[in-house]
Amino acid sequence: MIKYILSHTNVAINYFGFSIVWFCCIYSGAQGEIALALIPTLIFLYLHFSIVTDHLKEEIQLIFIAILMGVIVDSSFSFFGIVSYNGNITSIPHLAPIWILCMWAGFAAQINHAMNRLREKYILIGFYGLLAPLAYMGGEAINAASVADGNINYAIISISWAISLILLFKISEYLMAK
């Protein structure tokens, strides 16, 4: 019984921890202050790694892969003019900003915990990815980012995120099977 309660407590901490990180990242983008995203993300990941005792190496690998995926996906959005982000590095204007990469890191920390029930349910994972424009709309609402006009851009975001999530879950399954 104690193990059950503790395992569900860790999931709740994981979910609410990422929710705080998500808000801090969006706010960081709106304010143009990297530390507002970086510090809460590092604290969240530190706590996450303190709780995760098995598969720690694989969790770290998954998070680094997610950050790399975030660089590719969100930098592509910026390069092709789909999304404009506040808080970009001025010397590399189309590189995904740090606050976006912090989100990818925090999100990946949920895959084996708060999102574990989605494992091997690829249609549901894909559907969840299709809802990604809602997060971008949240970012637009507080001026952290802006999506270029046209429903096609939201469709591109949806499809990109659906594919990205399915890939992240597949990668996680592969890593955790080691």
C-alpha cells in the first residue's frame, strides 16, 4: 500500500512539477529572461533525477534526445516562418530559444512517469500531439511566441508534434528495454 501511494505521489509531483516548468518557460519567453526558464527546469530535473532510481541513465539520454528533437522541430518552425519566438539568441536568430528547449526537457521527464499510461497507445499519443497548437496559443496569449497567420501553420505544428511524441515514446521504450 505504501509503495502504491509513493508511486502515485511521484507521478503527481512529476505532473505538477512540469506544469510549473511550462508556465515558467512561457513567462520566460514573454519576458525575454532565460533564467526564468532555466532555473525552474534545472530544479525540476534535479528533483526528477532524485526520485528516479532505476533507469536513470536512460532517463538522462531521453531528455537529451528530446532537447535535440526540440532544436530540430522548433528551430525549423522558426526558420520556415511558422512560429516567431521571443527570447531568441540574437546571434543565431532561428535557433529555438532556451525556454523552448527547457520545455522539451521537462516534457521528456514526464514520458515514463506522468504519461506512462500512454505507453504503446500510439493513436492516443498521436492525438495528444495533434493538440500541441493549444500550447502555442497559450504562448501567443502572453506574447512569448506568435504563429504566422493561416491554419496550415497550426496543422504543421500538430503533425510535427504528433510525430515527435510518437518518436519520443518509441525511443523511451527502446531505452527502457536495455
